[in-house]
Amino acid sequence: DTAVSQTPKYLVTQMGNDKSIKCEQNLGHDTMYWYKQDSKKFLKIMFSYNNKELIINETVPNRFSPKSPDKAHLNLHINSLELGDSAVYFCASSQGETVNQPQHFGDGTRLSIL
Amino acid sequence: QKEVEQNSGPLSVPEGAIASLNCTYSDRGSQSFFWYRQYSGKSPELIMSIYSNGDKEDGRFTAQLNKASQYVSLLIRDSQPSDSATYLCAVKSAGNQFYFGTGTSLTVIP
């Protein structure tokens, strides 16, 4: 019963391709997130999204776009992949409006650009 | 100034010692504070949360919060080699935004 699940776990692709990473949560949370973790291990927030609002980190290139078909899913689509996009991407969810609720993370998607 | 700051380490302690991890935050209105552990190649895992000033204990872990000083810490007693990981401090702001520190790498030496 995985709470936050991401697919695929590994993604190896060529520069210039377009790819998507899927995320689903079964915790009933109202807010989902995408993070990028590079080789220095810093967790950088990319997006947070609930049914009311999409918050975009302004440093994220517009080649990255979140897509949410419903509140249990938040997919990440990436156009024209670049070498610098190689990283681990984590999906997370939380009950956003409830102060004391933490984030729960998926297992990550390891993206390698050739 | 970063929202959440941690010493990146690495921090090395001998097995059985107390490991002390520290974190400061900038938003005085922050209300919730979390410690995550991340093993190499794995996802962050929640190990402690704290919301009120003072200490909160859970097994070998103690979280300490001082809102006046905007400081939160994690103590690990009787450190074990299996505690070797990166520890991430996370703060939920008054606006319900999460901010993570850069993490402190801990190595427990047998």
C-alpha cells in the first residue's frame, strides 16, 4: 500500500526528448509537490499544487509543466530535455491547509540525460 | 538569507555518542517543524515533528524547538551506524509553504 508512488523509477533518455513522470497518492491529501534533488542533495521545490492554486518556483524553466487530472495525481512533463535536468525528482503530498501535517515523499525518479 | 539553514557537515560521531543536529529558520510565523532522514539513494523519511516550544522525545530521538530564537534541533542518543544518513530540517511557514534546509550529513563510526 504505497502512499505516494512515482513511475518510472529510472528514466534514461536522450537530450532534446520529451518525457513525463507520473505521481499518485492514496492518502487523501489535497496538496502535491514536485522537487528536484541534484548531486549536492539539495531538495529544490519546483511546484506545489492543490485544487485551488498552482505555485511555481520562478526559477523553474517553462520546459517543465505539472499536469493534474485529479487531486490524487500530479504528473510532471518535461520538454526538450537538457543535460542539466539529470537529477532525482521526488513527488510529495500533504494536507496543505492543516498546519501540523508533514509531507510524504515518493521513492523518486532518477532521470539521466545522455 | 535562506528560509532554513543547516550546517552541511559532515558530522562524525562515534557509535554510542549523542549526535546533535541544528537548524535555524527565518519566518518567525512558522508553526510546524519536521526532521527527515534520507539514506543515500532513498527518499526523505519523516522521523520527528514538533510544534510547541520545548522538547519532544521519541525513542532515541529528541527534537527541541525554541521559537524565540528561531531554532530547532535534533538529538540522537546512543548513535548507531544505521543512523548514518543525511538529516533534513523542514519548516512549514505561516502561509503553509514548506521550506527545506540543505541537510546535514551524519556518519556514525563503529
